[in-house]
Amino acid sequence: MIIINNFIEYKALEGQMVGFSGWYTIDQQQINRFAEATSDDQWIHINEERAKNDGPFKSTIAHDYLLLALIPHLWMQITEVRNMKMEINYGIENFKFGQAVLVDNDVRLQATVKSVTNLRGTIKVEVEAKLLIRNQIKPAYTGNVIFLYHFFEKNNRNDDTLD
């Protein structure tokens, strides 16, 4: 796990692949709960028998938005950002879904810090996220997530000179 205390430490990671989360199993119970929470109850996600008999994957599959929603949890396994007042999930860009994640597949996040910018005390971090599927070559998705961080003042001294 990488520990980040301030803008300077984040900036030093720019352009680097910073690591992988642990493996995370997508089970049917989680898929069903997500379907209920989002009212997205397509049979390919929740009807195990029909998916087995009629579906292209012969299995139920996870919702793509469920997989996106895992990013903050998996990101926190790669980094520990300390000394901050607040973290905001600011945006997602250029996401492409490459492969379905079947029920009971294991996934993990691979993260690369693409850019780190100090916007007058608000630190904007763009991370390339790839969701890898165990024993598969093609990732479930790739794209960029953007986080905003507000560090405590004592950790941001002189950061404006580093842009």
C-alpha cells in the first residue's frame, strides 16, 4: 500500500503504475442487491436459470455500473491518503467496457496515476483504472477516474510552486 500525505508525495507518483488491489469476488447476492438498489433487473443479471440456458455467457453477469462502483473500495486498498480534510469522487472519463464479469469471477483494480494538479489548494488526481478479471487477458474495463483532495494546510505549504 502506498501512503500519501500531501500534494508533493502525490506529484511524485505522476505517471506511475502504483499497484493492484486485492482480488474481490463478485457473487450473485451482490448482483441481486445492486439490481434491487438501481431497479436494473435485466434477466442477464438476476435470472440464473435463464442466463444459464439462454444467455451468451451461460451465467449471470455483473452490472457494469456495479463494477464502476467498486473503484473507491478497491482504490483504498492501493493507497492510503492521509492528512486530508475531504476526498471527492469528481468524475469519470473515457471508460470502455471490454469484457463481461461473470458471477463468482474475481476482479482487482490496477491503478496508474496519470496526472496530479494543484488547483489553488484543491488537488486534482487523475487515475487510469483497469479492472482485471482473474485468468482473463482482456480487462473488464479501462478508463480514468478523477479525485479531488483537500489536505490540511500544513501539508500543502509551497505546493503552488510545483505546478
